[in-house]
Amino acid sequence: MIDIRNLTKRFNGFTAVDDVSFEVRKGETFALLGPNGSGKSTILKCLAGLSQPTGGQITVNGIDALKNPRASRGSLSFLPQRVGFHDCLTAHEVLDFFCRLRNLPASRIDTVLHGSEFDFNGFSHKQVSELSGGMRQKLGLAVACLPDAPILLLDEPTVSLDPAGAIGFRHFLKALKEKEKTIVFTSHVLADVDMLADRVAVLVDGKLVALETIEALRQKTRDRHQTLEEVYLDYAKAN
């Protein structure tokens, strides 16, 4: 579904992503795990066509994303780490705007708000200015789900959610998995990765230092008598 080969991204001489390669299979939930500054968000932005790689290849759903970015974006929906919406609009008006922007039927709004496992708490008629950070994050998730795209790219999706919201998000993501969505999400929250991911790419300083199934990662915690956090730190220290 997604194939990344030798992806490199530099900013004014700084290498944010350093020769990274991996693939994401159809229907897989794939986590990019790493500390702040490890290149996770940059990789997602390159996948979404929001940042031009310095080098490498990206194939999305069989389409060369660098040669045909518009076509590849048709298979994607992207939730950035920080979502921003106009304060004077209601949540429902935000959703209506994005439906119009992507030529989607208005019925998608009710489908997303009322047909998912995620609890949107009836906030659709509140103005954005009245929403907490967590509620804005939920609105961002609703926007990302409007197109019913086969691939979802989620950048730190639980960053503004309280514990109850994070639990709700995990149920929401599991419901999407059941619909065979291909999901790539970034996180430094190990609990989210452990509960949700099929495979994990561990990134440190822009480099891919490990690519593991979640079962293999759990086995290492048992073999080494370490927590998942300790195994992760071992990867980081070794690079």
C-alpha cells in the first residue's frame, strides 16, 4: 500500500530524515515511534505531499507520489499534529467546508459523527472558540475521516486528548482496522503503539534503527526482562 525507499529530507544542511526505507501493507496499522525531532512528522508530511523529499522514492497505492502527487493524495487523508480551524465557525460548519473542498456529499458528516466508535460528544454546533484542545483534536479526526480514504496518516493523534479521550481514540482506531483501513500514525506514547500497532518503525535522529512486529517487540521485553520503555531506550542508546 505504501512503499518508501531511501527517503531523505534536509533543511538548510540539517538532515531530518536520513535514508529511511520501509513498506506498509494494506490493512496494516503501522507506527512511527521516536522522540521529538526523530523525523516522524517529516516522513508523514512527505507521504502526504506537503513536503518535497531531498531524495528517495515514495509509492502510494501503486502511484509514484513524487511524480503524481495529486493522484497519490486521492488515496490519503492526513491529520496533522496541530490542527487549526477558524474560531468563528461551528464544528459542523468546519466539517461542511471540508466536505465541499473535497467534493464529498454532506451525508458524510452524519456518517462520521454518528456512525463511528468515537464519542464526538455532540459538539457539532459549538463554535471552535468554545472547544478545548482535546475537542479540537477530535474535530481534526472527524475531518480526516470525511473522505473515507483507504489510507489514514495521523500525526500524534492522542497528543491533546485526556485519558478518557485516548481510550476512545483507541476504540475508534480499532473500528477503522476492522474496516481494513491502512493506518500510519506517529507517537512517542508507548501504550498507544503497544495497543494499536501491527508493526513499529523506531526512529532516532532521522534514522530507522529498528523495524519490528509488535509481537517481536513484546517478545524482546520478555526475553530481556525489560519494559517496553527500556527496550525502546536501548534502541536509542545504540544509535
